[in-house]
Amino acid sequence: MSKTASERYSPGLIATAVSLPAALIVALIVAAVVMQRSSPAEPVAITTMPAPDAGPTECAGLLDALPEQLGDLKRAELLDPAPLGAAAWRDPATLGEPVVLRCGLERPLEFDRASALQVVNGVDWFEISGESMGLDSSTWYAVDRGVYVAVTIPSGSGPTPIQVLSNTVSDAIAKQPIDPAPIN
């Protein structure tokens, strides 16, 4: 039984019936992505640590010079009360673990004359791996400046955070001879 020309559905009606559900699905996906990106990120909580030199002009100058972005990471709001001399960046898409900078900390206990250093863009860094403490990050200390600057970087972040922050530290804080602890 074949339908006559007058009994068939019009091509416009068929096209609408097929494309309307597809358009609705696309609209739902776009709305979900937009809502996810526009949802406010939780502020980053940073624990308080002794930072006796966080107030001097070196730290204030460094904080003023810090970039808004470290590659794909964007500067994050800190949870109040935020420690003096601190800043953080995180990926706004994933809201994963942040990169955290602390200025004015005490010399790390592990930093002695036998410590290996890595030079990144003119800054001498001492790395403390978090692996032995069950952490998936490393903390790098700039040890050749008038104040100690620590940057905690989650594993898998790549070289961009330490490279960009090395440039900023180098520009903002004058280089000084290192002062490691004696070997015990």
C-alpha cells in the first residue's frame, strides 16, 4: 500500500522532526558546559606556616608582580584569613590542586650545604618532594634571594609554573648568596 503524493509527509516536516531533537541535545550540552565554567570556584585554603619575612618589601613587591596566569592556570582567590605573602593558581576547568606560592618563609630544615640545587631561569631552587609524605606534589624553595620563596606544584603540572615564577622572582627580588645550614 503506497501513499499518494497528498498523503506523504512534507520534506520540511520530516527535516524538522529529525533536527529538533538533535538541536535540543546540542543545546543541553552547551548549557551544561557554560554552567560548569561559570560556576564560582571555591577559594583556595592555605594553611598558616611561620613566615617571619612575609611582610618586608621583597614579598610585597613579588606579590604585586605575580602574573594572573601560569600557562592554563589562573590566579585563584584565597580563603580568608589568607596568610601574608601567599598566592595560588589553579585550572578553572578542573578546579584541581592549586599551585601555591608562599613568600617570607623560614629556611627549610632540609636545606644544608650538601643539598642539590636546580637553577631555573637564573633562580636557585631547592626541591622537597612530597612523595615521602604521601603527597602528589613537590615544594620548590628559591634559596638565593633576600627572603625564601616556596612554590608547591602538583605532580603533572609541567615546567610552566616554575619557569614563569622563576622569571617573576628574578625580576622582583635581588639575588643574594645562598645561606644553607651546616651539615650535621
